[in-house]
Amino acid sequence: MKLKYTLLALVGIGSLSANAQTAQSMASEAPAHRVALAHQPGANYFLSLSGGVGAMFLKGNNKPALLDRLSWTAALSLGKWHNPYYANRLKLVGGETYTYHNLSGLRNDNYFVGGHLDFMLDVVNYFAPYNPSRIFHLIPYVGVGYEHKFGHTDKALRGTHSVTANGGLQLSLHVAPRVNIFAEAEVTYSGLNLRYHYAPAYSNALRLSALAGLSFNIGRQGFTAVEPLDQEYLDGLQAQINALRAENAELSKRPVNCPDVEAPAPLVTENRFVADKSILFAQGKASVSKDQLITVFDAAEFAKEASQGLVVTGYTAKNESRYRALAEQRAKAVATLLTEKYGVSPDKITVEWKEAGDAPYGTAQQGWNRVVIIRSK
């Protein structure tokens, strides 16, 4: 009984685990953030290329016209959507900036390179049901990173290493199964210097950028909803476990040793089948699967010990009519196992096969007609 209880408990636990991990196609109209979604490992990565312009702000940088302050910026990003509405990306960025002396108005040109890790939220996917073909996406993001400024035209200025804080808003359009076009506005604060303080007369801490580009979905894509467990199913399993516990508790009250009794004399009976032996086959197949070998072995043991032989009859289902001689092949495959693998004398075996119209089961049980039946002669 303990074994019975343990096996049922293990089956219940395995069933719970299998159901918890089973992903079904999204059928719910609930917002994506209210649905449990899963994806395959290594899925939903994207690669983005973009370019645009940027301008510096604060102090002397605010005096010239905005168009005079614009310089080029380029970026390369690699990211991953962890669910339909949340992603991380590593963005590598570089370009040129123009900064202006706070008093004299002189312009200094310098280059910058850096990178930042962004945390992205797709607002549309968050509040709407999951739809992999949705066209419009609105994605705010924030991030932290590093930036190095160098190559100043004012030779008195030194290169600067800084921690950055970043934020922005991306508008994205899904134009092909693996391609999005996007535009994003980004603000970068790089005044948190790690090495070499920038000259106070030049403010090189706040940059606003506008970029546009293409994003490519790489590898496997898409999410599936995890089917929730049925509470009645869970309650039923718990009830079975409780019943087995009660049964074990009752059995534990019985004596450990049974009283001695005189063993009855063994009954000598003729060894014969009490039921036909059925060996099932896969659709259109004539090879015996491993899980059916125990039935063939059982029939072989009978044939070797009994005086009567075996009749091996092959059948096919009606939906297997395109396979010629399939019933014959199945019957001969079982007969070969009996003689060559399990040592039954060939003269004890009669092989026959029948058409689909003579199959033993009706239309509602077509699958059972893919069978070889072994009977006593």
C-alpha cells in the first residue's frame, strides 16, 4: 500500500509539473501583463542600427541657435524581450558634440563613445492583449552606462570618463515579420565624472539626441500563454492523496505477522489463454514497437509450454487502405519475433491476415484495428 500511495503521489506531482509547463496559444483577451507568458530559451532577441543628430544644453551651450549646435550621432543595440512588454538592451553609442565657452562663446568640438544598459517598457503591449503582429509600439526606457569624451579641438581640455544616466522614448512600427522601423528621442546626462573633471567654462554634461533606424528580430520569436491549472483537478488529486493516507493509517493497525496456515495443494490445470493477445501498431507501420514486446513474449511462453499452437492474424484499419499488404506484413513480423527472438517452433504457428472490412472493431475504434491478434489453435 505504501508503494501504491507513493506511485500515485509521484504521478500527481508529475502531472502538476507537466500542466504548469504546458504552453498554449494565446486565446485570452486580457492585457498581456495579466497573462502568464512563456517563450523558448534564446528567443526574442533583436539587433538595432540607428543614426541621427544631437545637441548639448546647459550654460553656454544654450546661447547659439539649435541648428548650429547639431552634430552627428550613431548607435548599435542588442536586446531581448523577456515578455511582450519588457526588454533589456545594451546600446553602444558614439558621435561628435559641440560645446561652447560660457563667457567667450568659443566652440569646442569633441568626440564621444559609450554604452548603456536600458530597461524598456512597451506601453501598448502592456495594456493590450498580446498580438505578435501589432504594428504600433510606444516604448519609454531608462538606463545607466559609461561615456568617454576625447579629441577636443581646445587642446587644454583633457579626455573625460563619466557615468551616464539615460532616458528616452521610442516609437516603433512593425513593417515585416522580422523588421521594425523606429525613431527615438534620448537624453543623456554625463556629468558624473570618474576621471578628469571637465573645464567648468565648457558644459559637456547634458545631451539630447534624436535617432531613427531599423530593428531586426533575430532567432526564434513569439510568446505563448501558460494554461492555468484547473482547481477542481487539483482538488481531486488532493482528495486521492488524502484517501490513500487514511487507507495507509488503517492498514498500519493490522498485525505485522499473519498466523501460520497450511498451504493448499497446488491445482494442476491446463495452460491455456484466457483472452486473445493484441499487438498494436502505429499508423501505416508493420514493425512491432518496444512497448508491445511483452505481449509477444507472453504468447511465446505459452506456446513453448502448451501442446496447442498459435494463430497469428494481421489486420489493418480502413484509413490504411493505401498501404498494400500491410496486414500480411504485420502478421509475419509478429511470427518472426515468436520464432527467431523467443524460440517458438515454426510448426506451432499459423499466420493469416484479413482485409480492413474484416477488422474486429467498428468505425468509432479505428485505432484498435491496427493490430495483430494471437489466439490459441
